[in-house]
Amino acid sequence: MPSDPAIVRQPEPQLDPRIPAHVGVIMDGNGRWAQARGKPRTEGHIEGVNALRRMVELCIRYGVAHLTVFSFSSENWTRPKDEINFIFSLLRRFVASDLQKLIAHNVRVRIIGSRQGLEDSLRRLIDDVEAKTAHNTGLNLHVAFNYGGKAEITEAVRHIAGEVAAGRLRPADITEGTIERALYTCGIPDPDVIIRTSGEQRVSNFLLWQGAYSELVFVDENWPDFDEETFLRVLDEYALRERRFGGVEVARR
Ligand code: FPP
């Protein structure tokens, strides 16, 4: 976090219009980072949280409006129970140690993902974090936790089908907007760029609908090693991309 909260309330003027408004991150490689150092995988996740703090600070400094990070996927339930418990405990610890700083730096936090399968105490914690930061107007930090793109779309379809069955919606009136409003990310702009660390080149069920036109940038660093130098490299790569959104003209938005 920057030491001076004023940095957040009066962000540096966005001199470079090529800064993406919304950055998504698949934070991959925590386990490999740890294993390469002869440490338990949990150490990699701890360093992963430090890298997340760095990323929040970078997004604030460079004027990124939205940051979405993939911190626990619906598919991560297949990991050993101890590791799952550890990642859950990290979310609790992150909130306990960083919530006041996030509030001081005007960060709005939202947790996107399924609430099903989460303990009541964790749900209350999530509600509390969202409520306490709801009025902040700086960086929007979206933590994808117990998140899966297919599950998100399935939940949206179920909701819309319910509206149709209840007679409140006609099938002919279903638009892309209807679906977008039923997603966890309702009201959040689509990511301009999705970064994946650790050299893997997959989307892995992250923001499937929202990422339809996102630029994908893959970096070799494991997530715990992601720093300002890597971030600047990603911005350079993003600046080189021509975004056409299915059209023919070069578009920047
Ligand atoms: C990917 O590394 C990382 C995860 C599945 C968990 C990510 C969690 C954090 C960075 C911290 C969580 C932060 C909060 C706020 C909960 P991996 O374990 O898949 O690494 P590997 O592919 O090298 O095994």
C-alpha cells in the first residue's frame, strides 16, 4: 500500500491513455515458487498475498480502475484439504491485516464467486468487507473466490430461467444485457487485459463471458515474483495490441 492515502484520493493524472481500465490476473505459480526454494507450498501462497499487495499498490499508482484477481477457483476444491484450509485462512488473514489500509486508501472490495459451500463465518466476513468499503471511490478490487466462469454463467441462466418461469420475462426479451446483469460482475466493466503468470497459457475458467475481447498476456514469472518491472512489461505489451472488438478499425477505449 502507498504510505500516503492522498495518492489514492488524488490519483496521478492518467498521462498514458493506454493504461487498461480493468486488469484481471490469474495468479499462478505459488506452489512452484515454493517448491523451487525447497519450501512448503503454503509459503508460496503467503508470498502470493504479498504479491497481491504489491499489485494493488501498482494499480493505484498507475491509475487502473479495476483489478480482478483469481484467488480460489471452483476447481481448487480438488486440492488437499490442508491446502484448501490454508488458502481460506489467507483470505481471513488478508482481511484482518489489510482491511483498514484498504479503507484508508479508498479501495472498494468485492468478492465475486459462489457463496455456496462457504462457512457462515466466512460469508459474514465477505459481507462485512464489502459493506465497509462500499462507498470507496478509488481502486475497485474484485477478489474472485470460489469462482468459476462456467458456474457463474450456469447460475445466471438458472436465475433468468426462474424469471421466465415466473412470467416476469419473455424469452424473446433476453439480451446480452440480461445475462450480464445476472453475472457476479454486474456493473463491472469487462477486463481489458487478463494476465496469467507462471508461463501457463490457459484461461482456466476465469471471466469466461467478460473476457471475450480481453487481451491475454502471459508472463513467465511465478506470481510471488510479479513486481513493478513485470507490470510495466505487461503494460508495454498491452500498448502494442490493436483492439478491434470484432471490427476492422483500431480501437482504444
Ligand atoms: C496459484 O498457485 C494460486 C492459488 C490457487 C491460490 C492463490 C492465492 C493467493 C495468491 C493468495 C490468496 C489471496 C487471498 C486474498 C485469498 P498454484 O498453487 O496453482 O501454484 P502451482 O501451479 O505452482 O502449483
